Amino acid sequence: MAKLIGHKASCHRVGWKSQETQEARFVVLSAVGDIKGKNILDLGCGLGCFYGYLKEMGWKGQYTGMDVLDMMISGARRRFPDAVFEKRNILLDPPRRQWDYVFISGVFNHRVKDNWVWIEETIRLCLKLSRLGVAFNLLETKEDEHDPVFFYAKRKDLEQKAALWSGGNYKIVSNYLPDDMTAYLYH
């Protein structure tokens, strides 16, 4: 966490290598469906970079950003006072409302004790919080060598889980970055 504080560029402060790779993920996430005029939740919003991207693209709708870190929420509020940002861990304190779409970018890249259990619990809750669907990205591995600090998933594992979580109504997008994939889960 301390290494992120020293960076000036918001993409680096939230852990991305560059603004270009961050925006490549945003392009794919926002292609989940027609999001114009939709009510969206950006889970793990960090400094609100996805909101900034959407505004630059001319998006209009209702946006809520949630993050577990105070410093991210306070930074996002300073950057975008016109948006709603909330500090919340949805697994411990689930919201009592719904959004059209829930977006999750980069949150699942962090290695934890059991990534798939955490991801499944989060995705199942996000499906309840969404009316139309959920879009999230994961780091993808095609081999066994990768940075042990991060969690990498195999596409075949994500395919199996996405089919289960969505009742078969899903799509996986890859090949937009070398080691990244995005899942769209629909109702």
C-alpha cells in the first residue's frame, strides 16, 4: 500500500502499470452492454478512474463508487465531487439497493488465502445487486510462471465458474492485453 501513495498519476496509485492498460480494461468492461443512462456500481472504485473514463466518453447515468479504503474514497471525492463514493465492504455490509450493472476492475488481482472462494462470494452478491449484469476482469495465466504477489486465473477455470454463476448466460473477452481477461455475467 505504501508504494502506491508516492505515485502522482492516479493509474499508478491504484496499482496499474499505465493509463493505457487501465483504459484498455475500461473499454472492455464498458462493452458489457448498452450502459447509456444506466445506474452503475463501480466496486473497488479506487480513485474513481472508471468514472473519469466514462465521463470522458460522454457517458451519462447514475454512478456509485465503493471501496474499502478511506484514502481511495477521499481521493475519489476530491477528484470527482459530482459522483457518489462510499466506503464499504459489501461482504460485511451489503447494500440494500440495486444497480443496472456492477463493474469490478482489478480487485481480484490481489492474492488472498483462497481467491476463488472470495471471488465467488463477491460475484454471487454482485449478481444480486445488479438488474442486468456484472463485468469484472482477472489476470490470465497460460503457464505456471507468474508474479506470486498476484492472482492469475486460467481461462478454462473462469469459463466453468462463469457458466455456473450466470446459469450459462456469460461471455469471456480476452486478447485486449497480454495477460488479462474480462467476464460478462448476465441475468
